[in-house]
Amino acid sequence: MSFKNKIVIVTGASSGIGASAAIMFSKEGAHVVMVGRNETKLSAVAAKCSSPLVIRADVANDDDARRIINETINKFGQIDVLVNNAGMSIKNDGILGNDMMTAYDAIVNVNLRAIVHLTVLAAPYLVKTKGNIVNISSVAGIMAPFSPGMLNYCVSKAGLNHFTVCAAVELSPHGVRVNTISPGPVRTDILETVKSPLTWDSFLPLTLLNRISEPEEVADLILYIASDRAKSITGSNYVTDNGMLIKRT
Ligand SMILES: NC(=O)c1ccc[n+]([C@@H]2O[C@H](COP(=O)([O-])OP(=O)(O)OC[C@H]3O[C@@H](n4cnc5c(N)ncnc54)[C@H](O)[C@@H]3O)[C@@H](O)[C@H]2O)c1
């Protein structure tokens, strides 16, 4: 799967799935644009990529989003792949709590609105290269919540799934593909970041295969969907969840 001389933007590239994807794209010859907020973590990942463009930015900030696309175009003149991977959740007490709307706004801003915005900004350039977009959703966008306080995260990812379908319809006449990948549990920093009381091992019995994925497994799928080998695939949602969705209790 060669990405030689392709320009690939990966958001949330400082850790987990995004870091793995950035490293793999770079190994396959891409010029990777690594977007993230944590400078120390970004530098550590950048050291494993060959001359990446590192952009410190908050994808939910409109000026930062414009800067991501402008800096990419200024340096490379084109965009071939946009991987909308940055995502998060915030602990909250749900509908009957008093922090629901604050959490809703913050989560939807990052997990959905920022992706819509980056798509709008990148689309004219993707049309020129007949490029594609890979959005990282979650099984949480398909299944009922499996722990309290997940409502906003689930809704943001469900919205992202349908945005992918709509964007694929709108951009397909221009030769641009748009797809989603929905991972189940993947061993990354996300539990720590969202201050979740859950451990990765607590997810084991929720999967048919009794295992948690590693970030590289999702990155593999990202590269496949972004490659020319997947030229017939658009508007699809690829689940990689160790059988979590079809597990009966
Ligand atoms: N790990 C899992 O079990 C799992 C399961 C399903 C889906 N996902 C999704 O995978 C994606 C990657 O998550 P991960 O598991 O690698 O977690 P992670 O916490 O290791 O990585 C998330 C990355 O997104 C970045 N990010 C978050 N908000 C941002 C913002 N506003 N601007 C810029 N960067 C921002 C973080 O800094 C981090 O680099 C997310 O969209 C997440 O929802 C993860």
C-alpha cells in the first residue's frame, strides 16, 4: 500500500490510533501532517515519522482548523487523505444531572462539528486530488451505552456515522470517497484522558473474542480504506471490535 508523495493529515496524532496511523502512513512514503495538542507527545511520535509537518492545534477551534488546512497547503500544495481521528469524551451525569449541556457542547464540538468543519475546508483540495476522508467513529455510535455518562459520546459518533454517508453522497460526483471506521475497545490513552473508572480488562467479557485491540490494528484498516485498493468503497462504516456488537450477554 504505497502512499509515496501523498499528503495525509491525521488529527489526534499525538497518541493511540492517530499516532499509529501517522507512523504507518509515513512508513508507506506519505508526507504526514500530524495535528495534536500535546507538544511532548507529538514530538515523540514525530520522531518516528520521516520529516512530518507537526501542527499544534485544537480541531474544535475554527481558527486552528483553518490554520491546519492553510499550513498544509502552504507546505505541500495538496491534500490526498484527511483522517479525522481526534476524539474525546467528558465524564458527566447525563440527562438528569446538571452538567449535561456543557458536556454535550464540548464533546459534539470535537467529535462532530470539528470534523464537519475540516471536511468543508479540505474538500476543495480533495476534489483536486480525488482524495478521500477516513472518519474514526466508534461502536458507541451504533450500540446502546454500556456505561453511565456515555450518551453524548454515543450521539456524537452516531452523528458522525450519518455525516459520513451524507458527505460521501455529496462528494462522490467529484471522485472523493468518505468512510468511517468504528472500533470497539482499543488500548490507548483514552480511558485515562476521559478519567474513566473503567479498565481495559473490564471490556474483555464484552467482546466475543475476549480481547482488546491494539492501535496498530485500527491503523492498518485506516491505511487500507485510504488506499487505492479501496477505490470502490465509499459511505461505508467498517467495524473492528472483536465481535462486541454481535455479542449476546
Ligand atoms: N480507544 C478506544 O477504545 C476507542 C474505541 C472507539 C473509538 N475510538 C476513537 O478513536 C479516536 C482516537 O482515540 P484513541 O483511542 O486513540 O485515544 P487517545 O486519547 O489516545 O487519542 C485521541 C487523540 O485526539 C486528540 N484530541 C482530542 N481532542 C482534540 C482536539 N480538540 N484537538 C486536537 N486533538 C484532539 C488527543 O490529544 C489525542 O491525541 C477517537 O475519535 C476515539 O473516539 C477509540
